[in-house]
Amino acid sequence: MKRIFCLMLVIAAVSLFGGYSSVGGDGDPPHTAAAQIKFPAVVGESFFEHEPEHFVVANENFSNLQLAEIDKPVYDKYEVLEREAKGLSLNLPEIEPYRAEKVAYLTFDDGPDDKVTPTILDILKAEGVHATFFVLGSMVEQNPNVLKRIFNEGHAIGNHSYNHVYSELYRSPWDFADQFIKTDEIIKETIGVRPLIIRAPGGTAGVFNNDYWAMVDSCGYAEYDWNASTEDATASVPNASRQVDNIIKQLKDYQPNTLIILMHSKAGKEETAKALPVLIDLLRNKGYKFGVVTPMTPQPW
Ligand SMILES: [Zn+2]
């Protein structure tokens, strides 16, 4: 049922931008339950009653996303389709991007797995650094407790699709949105809230046309690519020191205030975990603080 709503929503939304034909709406669930939703739901197998301190929950019209802190994650207590059904805003407002100082955003894609991701979490905890994990719905299903740990330790969680299969994701904007909405649902079932930030598998360059951007906007997602990479996903499989060298090379001539670094946290990325403490040291020495990706994060281009 939800998937049907999803397709109705996205078809209608894309028709505003891309010339697809809209279909007539029906089947909206009654809105009477909206006021009964008690914030929040189950988180980490316990209930919490008050506004949490280590993350921000978006309000109904997204007007509380201009943050004072750069390392406080943002989540939503409503999924896209719940917002649509309740008539709540799905448009992220203009948010002043954070550009005040040099901030490095460590991002880890394709997890969570049950080996490399916990190792990375141990290192981040020891270093007192928060990072951003763009997770796959299929991996969250396999390792829900690792997702809970990411969440409970104050890192940001982003949505990176359900299965990362390009031929399915990039068949159409609807297929793309369907995977992200499905993954939101899995994440929310696991931690009680869902992300607003997403990352398109492979990045948007070359695969996103205006229809995909319209779809992302109509769902209220903030999409983030990257502007630096340890290149841990290249065919050469660089070891830890080469991964650090890759970042040194990329920062040699230009050190952007917004540095979004692409890495991966899944089986086979043990060298990425090994590189991490050295990388954190390097970035600190270059004057970077560490932030997590939120809709306030400037785009990296
Ligand atoms: Zn990926």
C-alpha cells in the first residue's frame, strides 16, 4: 500500500517539473491520526520522552534546521509518505549553509556491516569525532544493531538506497525514489527516525538529469556527493598509507572550507579503517574541525 502511495506521490511531483503525466489521487488515509502521533517512537529498544540532546528532529515545516552545531545530526520523525498523507511540508526551506570555518565531513558509504563498521566506530569514539554513514537498506536489515550503535553514538545516518544496483536505481526517477523511501522505512523501524540526507550511489554526476533532481526535491531530501576521496573503492584497492596519500594529494593545492570525504564501511575496506586515525590527525593538523552532514552542510562543489 505504501509503495502505491509512493508512486502516486512521485509521479505527481515529477509532473510538476518534468512533464510526466500525473495520475488522479485516491486512497489517502484519514488524517485524524496526525495529532495522536507521540514523539518519538522506539529508539534503540527504549522509549524517550523528551527532545534528545545528541540529534535534532525536524519539526513539521522544517523550520528548525538552521543549527548552531556542526556535529549534530538531523532526522525526521515522519517518512516521506507520512508527510504527504498528513499534508505536512515536503519542501526543505532555504537554509544558510555553514561556511564559517574549515570543516571535514568524514562519510562512509555502503554499510553497515558487522566488522569494518564497528572498527570504524571504535576509532571515531577514541578520537572523539562524529562522522556520517550513508547506509543501504539491505545492509540495515542484516545489521540493525550496528545501525543503532551508529545512531546512539551521535553519528549522522544518511540514506544510500536499498540495494545499490545501478541498473535498477537509474531505470527511472520513480525506481530511484522507491528504493530511498523503502530504506527510510527500514531505518525508521530500526531507530525510530529517518534521514533527510541522501547520497545517490556512484554520485549524481552522469546519472542525474533534471527529473532525478526534481524527484529528490519533491521528496524533501538533501543530496550530498563529495569533493575528496581516499579512493578506497578503486580497482587498485589502495592500502592505508596510499589512501592517506590520496587525501594529501587532493589537499595539496586547495583546502576547501567544506571537505566531504568519501570512504566505505563494509567488508573488504579494512585498510580504510586502518587509514582513519592517520587521516583524522592529518586533517586536525590542517586546521579542520569535524562535522556531520545535515541539510545545513554546504554542497561540496
Ligand atoms: Zn555506494
